[in-house]
Amino acid sequence: MTSHDLQRRRPGFSLVEVLIALMVLAAGVVVVMSTFTAATLGVQKARNGRIAADAGSSLIDQMRAAGINSLNYANFPADFQIPAPGNPSTQVGTGHLVIIPVYEGEQMPVYFEITVTTRVTGTRGTSANAKLVTYIAPR
């Protein structure tokens, strides 16, 4: 064997093989990082959706507690702000309330149809909406 043959059979990786391996590894890291980013944004959107739904549900609970004679826009404004959970001084969204009295031939409303639409603003596609419809009748 010549010294030239020994150089060819030396164990290890060539520079080209190392560069290819690094490119494959970098591509894998990019895929994993983008998955984490998407998951983080999905969690934030779900959180905002929960805040929006909770705000609407809370308003409906207040309306039920107030009773049918108090269902008006003086007591419950048509447009309202949604505070951040745990920090009422920070606004995170808005809401809109529609109160529709249903008479069915009576002088007084038989029941009210209540629609609450809420929107919590977010960044990078994490905004969320909720729409709740319920009916409130006298007890």
C-alpha cells in the first residue's frame, strides 16, 4: 500500500458531508421552532376566545340577576368595554348588546331575546370573537 491509499481510507467525514448534515439539522430546527410559534399563537387565540366568551356570559348573568323589568339600554349599555382578567383598568376588547322584546300579542313583553357579541383584540392573528344568544323571561 502506498501512502496515497492510506489517505483515502482514513475514517471520518468530508467537509461536504458535514455541511449537508448541518443543513439538514438547521431545517429540522426551523420546523420545530415554527411549530412552537404556531402553538403559542394558538394558545393566545384560545385564551382571547375564553375572555370574550366569559365577558358575554358575565353580562348575561348580570341581566338575569337584574330581572326582566331592568332589561334596557339605560341599565345595560349597547356598547361596552371588556377589561383584562385580573386588571380591570386595562381594556382588551369591546362588546355589543342587543335587547329585543318579544310581545306575542301582549301589552308587555313575554320574553327578551338577548344577543351579546364580544371581540378581544390580539396581535398576529390572535383576536377572538364570541356571540351568545339567550332568552330571558319573567319568573
